[in-house]
Amino acid sequence: MTIRLSCAFLTSALSLVATGAQAQDDLAKKLVNPVAELISVPLEYNYDRQFGTARDGHRSLMNVQPVTPFGLNDEWNIISRTIVPIISQTDVRPGTSPAGIGDIKQSLFFSPRTLGPSGAIWGVGPVFYLPTGTDSQLSARKWGGGPTAVVLMQDGHWTYGALVNHIWAAGGNANRRNISSTYLQPFVAYTTKEAWTFAVNTESSYDWKAKQWSVPINVTVGKLLFLGKQPVNLTAGLRYWAEGPNAGPHNLGFRLSANFLFPK
């Protein structure tokens, strides 16, 4: 009788562990899906250096990026993704050290709640550029907007896809250069059963006015943890600037992030 009870207890415990591990794995996979039905608040810190022709400038950038899904009906979601940059930089423009909030980007993705026949996950919608910068060096001083889209596939442990948008200026300071910028973020990620995620992406942009690419390549490692009952994904990684303007960053930078999750 004692042996039977012990075996039953062990079986139940292993079942709970397996269920918990599966739930953690599923949550980790949602993290790499930009249009998942998951409320999250990522805090992403980026450090880049060697700005300017003398290459002695550096910048710290904290992106606060809340993501909130809203159900339109049984078939469609709207996914709100906001990027609020908090910037501190020194000698990016020689002899200056501005700090404050930069320009906000707001994206809205209309995304189906069920997978299509191909298994693709996708979303399309508008992106808005808001001149909220608290310092003239941290803002384009232009209103803007355009289309945005994301498409991805999740196959077992793998997630791969791309996010793209284009922003045109739609008013603002007439003395500032107009905006016409394409953003392209292809990505691939591998998520383990233990909720580790290994990812590579680029966050490339092309300035059509300056005719110049900026191409950082990011390599990151993340782990989903629980702080009490609060799930949080911690990520660290390096980035290499493969291409950019002479006044932009060069060589290596790094990224640290904490993504707080609020699953339904």
C-alpha cells in the first residue's frame, strides 16, 4: 500500500512538473511572436559607442515597449505595440550630452486569432511617428506614419519571420529634414524545452533621403524565469554594426532586457 501511494505521488509530481515545463515552454514561444495574445512590458537597454567622425561618442538607450492585445471579435485581434525611447548620449554631437525622451513609435497590428492553412502568423496595420523628444537632438521634430506588417512561422522549437514598416513625414518643423525610412527586422529564434531562447536578428533601416543603410546584427540569449508568480524573460546579447553612416555607431554594442509578462 505504501509503495502504491509513493508511486502515485511520484507520478502526480512528475505530471505537474511536465505540465509546468510545457506551460513555460509555450509562454517562451509566445515571447518571440510579435502578435501573440500576451500582455507584456519589455524594458530593453542598448549601449552603442564610437559615434561621430572622431568615434568618441556613446549612447545609452532604454526602450520601454508595452504590448497589449485587444480582441475585436472571435476572428481578429488588434495588437498595440508602443516604443518609448529614453536616451542619454555624450559626444554623439561633439561637446553635447543631451538626455531625455525620444520620439515615440506606435504600431497597431490587425491579426487573425487562428492560423491560416499554411500555419503562418501575420499582422498588418499602421505605424505612427510622434515627435515627443524632449531635446532637439533626440527628436526629428516631425510627425509621421505609414504601413507596418509582420509574418512568421513557428515550427517546433524554431521561430522565423520578419517585421517591416515604412514611415513618411506628415508635417512638423519645416527646418528639419523630411523622413522617409524603411525598417526591416528579419529574425530567427530557437526556444528549448527549458525556456531558453537563442535568437539572431537585424534591425536594419534605410534612410531614403540620405540614401544610407544602418544595419546592426543582434545575437541574444534569453531565459524565462518566475519571480514569485511573476513571469519575466531576461535577455543579454551583443550587437555588431555591419553598416551605418559615418556619424553613427561602429563596431560592438550590447543589449540587456527584462520582459515582464501578464498571461491571461
